[in-house]
Amino acid sequence: MKAILIANPKGGSGKTTLSTNIAGYLASRGQHVAVLDLDRQKSATLWLAQRPGELPVIWPLQNGEGKRAEAADWLVIDSPAGLHGKNLEHALKLVHRVVVPIAPSLYDIQASYDFLQALGEMKAARKGRVQIGVVGMRMAPRTRAAVTLEQFLRQLDMPVLAYLREAQLYVNAAFEGKSIFDLPSYQAEHDVAQWATLLGWLEAGTD
Ligand SMILES: Nc1ncnc2c1ncn2[C@@H]1O[C@H](COP(=O)(O)OP(=O)(O)OP(=O)(O)O)[C@@H](O)[C@H]1O
Ligand SMILES: [Mg+2]
């Protein structure tokens, strides 16, 4: 079983959007996917509850049920804002990849930098067991936010795996329990293309 944690200290950075779309992508590839929702707001669980029965199944897991994911090919963990300390270390034990979505503001970039630095110093990351990558959320390349983010990340040696533009497509898909990968390509093609490097990184070495 391969497992991914989506985490960021800031609220509203795009964790649930990223988690649900990663889960939707993997399910669309015929993988057995479970989503573990660590957030008391239960947004990922709500998304799953809206999901139409004819779409590829994604299995919902609640806090404490992580062990039940062993039968799955993939476990995607959505986490609450501010996950840190022991809870973060516990979640890290379950995964081999961490994806950190960052919203386009100086405050988000600064707080995320501090988080990434702390994450990089944790044992799982230091030993190379867990790899960490960043996604510029609601961000376009070469904007001020993107350039600033890259300046910060240069000090950490962590890659920006994608810039995902702000698009109503994500908002509308979420209302229906869908990911952008569940939409017809004439609607989603442009946004799906922005995921290529991120998806390659998630799947690298997992065959
Ligand atoms: N690329 C995008 N385009 C448009 N809207 C987006 C995009 N990414 C996220 N959003 C919107 O931004 C808001 C916050 O996103 P999301 O709920 O995924 O963040 P979160 O980090 O899970 O928040 P919380 O910390 O509250 O759990 C949501 O309304 C979501 O629809
Ligand atoms: Mg969320």
C-alpha cells in the first residue's frame, strides 16, 4: 500500500481540494483507493458522500481506522490546518509522500516555509523514508507569489510539483463528489495538464 499525506499549517490552503483530486485521479486509474479524513470538519468525507455511485469507488476511513487501509493500493490522508507535533509524526509514519499545497500570499508562504523546515527535520524525512513536495495552489508560474515561493524553497531543496490555477472547475466538481479527472476532457483538459509532474512524482517507483 502506498500512502500520501496532504498537509499545511494554514487553513484554506487547498488540502482537501488536493486530497480529493489525487484520490479521484488514482481511482480513475483503476486503483483501490481509501481516503483517511483526519479533519474534524470532515470535508473530504462530505465530498465522498456526494460521490455518484457510477464513478470509481473511493473508500472512506475515519481517524483511528488507518490500519483498515492495508487492503487498498493507495491511502490518501487529508489533514486539518495546523497538524503538528505528535499528530504530524504519527501521520508521517503511515505515508511515503507528503504534499504541501500553498496558497498565493506572503503569509501562507512564510507559514508553510516554517512548516516545511520542521517537516524536513523530522526523522522520517531526514532518513529519506518520506519525500516532501510542494504545490502552488491557485497560483500561476512566474507570478510574484510563485517567484517568492521558489526563493523560499531554494533554501530547503524541495520541489514545486505543480502550479494549479484558480478554476471554478474544482469548486463545481466538489459539489458533485467529483475530481477534475472524472470530468469530460473537453472541460478539464487544461487543468488536468497542470498535474502531470505532480502525478509522475506520486507514482514514481510504485509499480
Ligand atoms: N485551484 C483552485 N481553484 C479554485 N478554487 C480553489 C482551488 N483550490 C482550492 N480552492 C477553493 O479554496 C477553498 C479552500 O480550499 P480547501 O477547502 O481545499 O482548503 P483546505 O486547506 O482543505 O481548508 P481547511 O484548512 O479549512 O481544511 C475552497 O473553497 C476550495 O474550493
Ligand atoms: Mg480541508
